[in-house]
Amino acid sequence: MNFYERMMSLDRRWVYLVIGVVVVMTAIYPFRVPLYITPEARSVYDFVESLTPGEVLMIGVDYAPEVMAELHPMSYAITRQCFSKDIKLLLCCLHQNGPGMVEQVVAQVAEEYGKVNGTDYVYLGYKPYPGITILAMGQNFRIPFPEDYYGTPLDSLPMMRTITNFDNVKAIINISGGSGTEYWINYANGRYNAKLAIGVTGVMTADYYPFLQSGQIFGLIGGMKGASEYEYLAEKGGYISKEKDQLVASKSMPIQTTTHIVIILFIVIGNVGYFMTKGKK
Amino acid sequence: MGTAELIWNGVAAFLVLSIYSFLYKDNPFYKFAEHLVVGVSAGYFAIILYYNAFLPKLINPLRAGQYWYIIPGILGLLMWARFSRKWQWLSRPTLGFVIGGGAGLAIPLYLQNYVLRQLSATMLPVGFTTWPLIRNVLIIIMVFCALAYFYFSKQHKGAFGGAAQIGIWTLMVGFGAGFGMTVMGRVALLAERVVFLRDYFATLLSTLF
Amino acid sequence: MRRTLPIAVVTGMGLFMLVQYFIPLEEFETLYEWVLDWTMVIGCFAMLLGLYSLTTMMVTKVKRKAPGWGYSLVALAGLFFMVFVGVVPHYQDSLKYGTLFMDLFEYIYIPIQAAMFSLLAFYIASAAYRAFRARTILATILLLSAIIIMLRLVPLGPLSGINQWLVNFILTVPNMAAKRAFWLGVGLGATATALKIMLGIERGYMGRD
């Protein structure tokens, strides 16, 4: 077996080892990664920036722990920006294993800013059948959510006195790791013309550019890179700080850079080996 | 980090490393963590379903005297007839209620949002004088060529075949973009876990020493 | 009757939901809200089906002492402990951040689930090395597109500006065109399937007699 044939029949665990070493070394010796801010992420930030104190923004958080690496930083950055600007938040979760993720974000950030549940934010909780829940929210939030996540009747919450349905929120930002985004686009924006922006995983980002171009969504935060772009903008705006360890996505970006380089090298080496051994077969 | 948080994070770090041990080979630590998460997630969902769905949508309204909620409750219970071969036909009206409603809603909404609005967004101003206009020309050509590729009722020959060829090139660029973004997405998941392990062990070492 | 009634329900519900979309009558709005409300109650019971299936499968494995039954015991223990901790002692306050229920979610469920999916980064690297070949022109186009997208995270010095422009072009022109063709297909396919369901042609949801 010559060098190229041995290279092509390499045990996959060696590949895992190389990735593991690169990732660990980068984690121990991180570096600053220059960032290019995409217009689609900036438009979400600029929209939230344009809101005035007292206005209501809805965040639909539809993800579970498996994609939290990419989406949790978006939730934290947007929530911190809103609470800094005294924007009221209405949150819901339509993923069955996601309610705890929202509770984690909202409880921690509300405590940082001294925000009160029921007055400064309302967390509606979870309901099954996301499409039906969104359609029902478009009529009246009280149809799917007669009580909030904690069991308090919605009508007893001061913030909900002036909120009936999507017409009373300035926009909806859907942060989703699955098919929930399609329901928000189809039902919330499609039926009720709700202003909608989305934050999605890297895997899903490329799929939603048609909706950005058609105007069905006004912004798109794509994956961990999008989250780090939003964190960069929020840091410049003074809403989050590196000293308080609030730049969650940006901490992982150096590992993204080095791992991408290694994977590209693997592709090149794999193809070199393939072409060198192809002629011999 | 307090002691309790240090211990909890230690448990989390142990479970993460148990999962990563699968990369070498399957082992009892991995199997333990895998089965633990299945049970914990099922228990978590059961509690969330009870407090966030059953309690506010069925139990509390019945307690408050809104007895008509018994009807959807019975319809929901009939769904469970699916587990019996003899009585599974009882679940069909309930399924019909849900599926029929969904189908009726889907027709106008899918046509409007995925077809008409997408087609109208493709009707862009064209020209060859500025780059935005040239981009619009490219978008229109690529959309219709990609659609031509998916039309299999006519042979892909001649001018139509040429359009289908441009279509498949467009699709390949799109799939490549999707793959590139997928790599970023997967690596992000690993990066976050490694950063968690790094931060935990750094805190543990600084606490102990 | 066993097949006719469900089909009648599907067609009736479908027609109502389709008609109410176009006719803004107050009575239709009330009926529409009532249908949505009932569907959510039915949904609560539907979600329980999965939980029931999982629990019975694990209990059966333990009863029969099938290979790996110890791990099923771990899963069952996790499930019942989560349910116990979610009810005792705080009842619905267990859902608040800082309780034992939420600590188990944060330090057991989150780390294991996140670590399991982070294994995909290793698998995608292995797949990139072993399977991603520029065998044909189409595969080469896909590969080049993917590499340009992946390079967006790599500092390339003077080439960074060109790469960012290329990435933006790929995502907003050919990728957008390809995905638009895909969504058009999804919209038309979903509409056709919904029509087939409403007209009783598609009856897979009913199961067998």
C-alpha cells in the first residue's frame, strides 16, 4: 500500500483526534477574529434600536438545548438590548423541550436589570401544535395562553392590559432551531401581516434568503456567526460587555475559524488522495 | 462560582465527557448518559405538558365551570384508541378534525406565502446599466432555470435542456452554500461545549489551587 | 361509517377553514377561534401518546430483562424522578429558575443533549475527508461554493473583502434562486396534498381497518 492508499484508508478516529486537538488548542489559546457585519443581522439590531421605551417586542423562542450554542447567544443579546432600552418583552416557546431555555434567559437577564414579571415582560410558556398556536395568538393571546408560564392568568398581568394580539406588538423575532420558523412566516406574517425577523441555525440560514428578498422577513440572524455579529453591535451600543462575560458566541468564534481551516484542508487532502489513487484503479 | 454550582457543573462536565467517549468506541459511560437524557427529557416534557397545556387549557376551565371543554377532552381521549386494533377506528373523527382543519388552512396560506409572494418577489426591474439591475436579471434567469430542471414531463433537450443545465448549476451552488453553512452550524455546537469544559476546568483548578 | 364519517369530518373542516379565510364574518371568526381552541386541547392528548409509547417500551424491556435492560432502568429512573421533582414540593413553581427541577434540566439535560449534537462536528469532518470528492463538474461547483462559504470565517487579509463579496453574492443570488425554486415546489406540493386530503383521496392518516 503506497502513501496515498494508506491516506485514503485512514481510521476515522485519527480525523476525530486532529479535530479534537485543534479545538482544544484554540480554546486554550484563543485569538480575536475579525468580523464582517451582514446587512441582514444589522437590520434586526437597527430595528430593536429604533424602538422606544414602553413599546412591546415579541420573541418566539423555538429551540431546544441541542442548538443552544448558536441560538442562546441571540436570545441573551436581544433580551439585554431590550431591557436596557426599557422595551417590554412578550415571550413564548413552541418547542416542547425549549421552555426551560427561555426561563433561563429571562430569569437571569431580568434579575440583572431589575425587571418585573408581568410589568416589564411576560413569558407565555409552551403550547403544542405551533401552527395552531400562532394562528390563535393572531386572534387573541388569551386563546392559546389563558395563563402565563407560571400559572398566572393573563388578564391579571398589568402589561397584558393593552395587548390583545399581534397588532399590539411592534414586531416578532423568532429564534428557532427547527420548522417553527416556517409556521411564523406562513401564519404570523402570512395571515396577520406581523412584522417578522428570524434568528436561525447555520444549517437553516441559507434556506430563508428568499423570504428576506421578498420582504416577508425584515432581518435574518444566521447561526453562530450571526449571533456574534449581533453581540458585536450590542457591545458597541453598550448593551453587553466583554468584562461581564456576556459575549457568548464571540468566545467560540476562534474555534470556528481554526476548525474550518482544518476541514478545508481535509477536503483538499481527501481529493488529492482520491485523484492520485484514481488513476491506479 | 459557589460550591453547589461547582458540583453541578462537575456533573455536567462528566456527562459531556461521557458522550465524547463514544468517539473512541461505544462504552457503558456513553450508554448511561444517553439513556439518562432520554428519561430526563421525557419527564421534563411530561411536567411542561401538564403545567403549560393540560392545566390552563382543560383542567382549570373545567374547574371554572366551562363544561363544554369536556367535548374536546373526549375527542382527545379518543385519540388513544389508536393503541387498540379493535377500537382504533374511534380515533379517526378526531384525526379528521385536526387534519381537515390543517388542510383547509394550508391551501390559501401556502399558495399565498410560498408561491404567489415568492413569484411576485421574482418580478424585479431588469437592465444592464447598473449592478443591482444585472443581479436582478441573474436572479430571474436562475429561478426559472432551477424550476425548469424540476419539470420532468418534458425531455431536457435543446433550449429547455440548456435552461435545465443552468438550473442544476444554480442548485449545486445553493447546495454548496447549504453545506458550508451546515459545517459552521455543526462546528458551533462543538465549540460551545469545549468552551464550557475549558471555563469549568479553569474555574475548578483556580478554586482547588 | 368507519371510513365515511372521518372523511366527511375532514372535508367539512377543510371547507370551513378555507371559506373563513376569505369571508370576514363575525360568526366565522367565532367558530374559527373555537376550532383553534379545541384543536389545542386535542393536541395535549396527542403529545401524551409519544410519552406513553416510550414508557411502555422501556418498562417492557425491563420486565423481559432484554439486553441492556439496566440502561432502560436508568431512563425510567430519570423520567420518574423528573416528574416527582416537578410536582413535589413546589408544584407549578418548580418551573422557575433555580429550583431542583430546573437545575436537573440545566445540568443534566442541556449538557448531554448539546454534547450529543456536537458529535456531528466530528462526523462532518470525517465525511468531508472520506466522501467529499470533486468527481464531476457538478460536484466541483458544489465543493467550491461550500469552500467559499466556509472561508468567510477565516481571516484572509487582503482577500477577505473579495471573499465577503463572493459569499454575499452566492447567498443572495444563486442560493436564493435555488431555495426559491425549492419553496415554490413545497408550496405547490403542500397545496396539492391538502386538496387530496380534503377530497378524501389521501387517507393514510386513517390507518388500516
